Amino acid sequence: MIRKLSIGAFAAALALTVSAQAQEIKLTLADQNSPQAWGPSNALRPWVKQVEDATKGRVKIEVFPSQTLVRGPDMWRQVRAGVADIGWCFHGYWADMTPLADVITLPFLPVKSAEQSSEVLWKLYEKYPAIQREFSDVQPLLLYTTSPYFLLTTKRQVKTLEDAKGMKIRLPGGPPTEMGKALGMVPTPIPMPDMYQALDKGVVDGMGAPWEAIQGFRLYEVAKNYTMAPLFTAYFSLCANKTKWNSLPQDVRSQIMSVSGLQGAKFWGKNFFDTAETDALAKIKAGKHAMERYDLPAAETARWQKIAGEPLWEEWVKKMEGKGLKDARAILNDTLQMLK
């Protein structure tokens, strides 16, 4: 009897140990943004909580913000290498790395909100194996986009196409850079965390920006001219190291994806970007910062679109097809159809 009780006690202790171990899956998440910024506060941290709730506390995610684990431009490579289990990736750093997904960044698409274009981007990823192959080195948990960018400049207000010529403007890589060139700008790639100083010291004359970046990096302190022209969107991915992802139990992966994928794309788009404008304007007002807003008239916007809109859509299709990416035309058509 004593022997049976001992075996039973041992089995119970072993079961508790295994259960405790099963509940403790720790993942690291590398982010380039400040933890106080709008996006991390309203999208990243809530999503981390959603993951923990979906897995019933089994998964714990430790966030390393402000490039403390991985620098933004190195994120994709370091996630692939396993330096971080999950990484926040800004695809504007890596021109032509995910060229078909870049369709969502084509200038002057009829984007209404970040939530809308994020939904479109994830649906394109799900539909086209050619886009999935672009992400084959990692495991995408979600893809999402910004709200439409507009122009933020320091010294000169841009009111016409001629005003923009020759200006050094920070733009993401890919189609936004080509748009800048077509408009006569000098596209200048600079990591977002360095933009405050770059604007303050005159390294660049301005940048394409969504409200979230202006709010999160306090850019309203160093630039006062806002030209409201619907230029383009940029996009991001939250990606996991493939080996680490495949090592997770299937039920855990399913639970994580239950708050990621399409649902996560829309959540991150809306809460990272669409909700940021109100707070940015409140901070500008509270700090009594100068703000000169100019809404580009429809006729002037049409001039910009004629030069750097549809012609670049066609150039993008031809460039993709020249690389053997035969789905480009269908992807563009689907993008336009879903956005409308």
C-alpha cells in the first residue's frame, strides 16, 4: 500500500511539473518603437494581452522596445536568425525584399483607413502563394499598414508640385521612393527613431508621415508645416522565427493566430494608426506648437496623381512581370477592387 501511494504521489507530482512546464512558454518580441508611443500602447501591448488570454496564460511575451534587442533595419535578418522570437518589421527598410506585398504602398491608391488597407493586405497574402513565398524565411503573424501619409516639412510649406522639387524628404523604400523621385523630391532613407534630430538639424527638409509617427516621435516639436495630400501607405509585419514557431504546440499556434491573421491585421491597423490623429492634435494644442495646415486642392492633387499615381502602378506591374512575377497585374487589380 505504501509503495502504491508513493508511486501515485510521484505520478501526481510529475503531472503537476509537466503541466507547469506546459503553461510556461516564453517568447521575446523585439520592437524599434518607444513603449510610450501610440502604437505600442494601443496595439502592441493589447495584442500581447490578447495572446496571453487566448493561450490561457500559457504564453508570456517579453517585449524589448526602443531597439534594445534588435535595431529596426536589422529586424528581419535577426528574427530569421533567432535573435528574437518575434519581431516588428517595417518593410520600408528593405526595398524589393517583399516586392509583391509592396503593392499596398503604391502612391495614390484609394485608401480610406489603415484598418481597411490592412485587411486588404492580409487577404492578398492569404490568396496569393507568390506573396506567401516572399515571407517564407519567417512566420508572419499579421500584416498591417499605416493610414495614408501626408507631407510634414520644417521650413517651407508645400502647396504645389513645384514647391516640392529638390526637397530632401524621408520616404520608405519601394514605390514611395519612386513616387518621390517622380515628384522631383530627393528621397532620403532614415530610420524613424532618428527623424527627430534629422528634422531638427536640417538633415532632411521633411518627410512623408502618418499621424502616428508625428504623435509617437513628437515630430510636431521640430516641424510645423502639414500638407494634407494622400500620398501612400507603408506596411509592417509581425513575424516569428520559423524554427521557434514550428516548435510550439499546434494548439498554441492556433490560439495565437486566433488573435492575429485577419483579425490582428485590422486591430493593429486601426489602433496603431487610425486612432492617433486625435491625440496628436491634442498634444500640438496643449504644447502650443506651431501648426500650419494646408489641404492640397483637388486640382493640385490631380496633378500629382497624373505624374506619380497611375503611371507608377503600370511601371510596378511591368517591373514585377520582368522579374517573372506573373501575378502582379492580378494582385494590383484585386487591391484596387478591394479598396473600392
